Amino acid sequence: MISATWTTAGVYSGHTGVHTIEGGVLKGELTVRTVFADRQAVITVQYTGAARWYTLVGSPVPCASREQSRDLHQAVVDAVRTSGAFSVATAA
């Protein structure tokens, strides 16, 4: 099992925020984390500096490789910054 984790802090969401399973819509300064294991990427966000993580709608995402999950992480970070009504499906 190959696993990896990527975390990007200080990501300001687009004006309508990101959709999460547990917390509804989160807006503002967020930290995005992607954990790759068992051929899938689990993408979560938290308010930067907070303790609780929230799963993005559409996560986990099937990923064939560590590199693909890294690319997905960057796509999610970019989409969080620019998109409204964001979920994982809008980044893929």
C-alpha cells in the first residue's frame, strides 16, 4: 500500500464556499488535505487553525496512483479558490 498526504493551508474559498458532508457549506480561510491510500483519495477541509476536519462532498475519489492524487489535490485547491458551490466533482 502506497500512501501519501498533502495539506495546503491558507486557501480562501470562493464566495459561496465548499460543500462538506458533515458541516454543510464552509467559507473563508480553509486548509485542504488529501490522503491517498488503497487507490483512493479522501479530501477534507477545515477552517485554518481549527481541529475538526470535514469531508468534501464527492470524496473519496478513485485514484490510480500517488501522482494522480497529488494532481487532484492541486485541482481541489485551485477550485476552492475560484469556484462557487464547490464540491469534489467540480474539481475533477
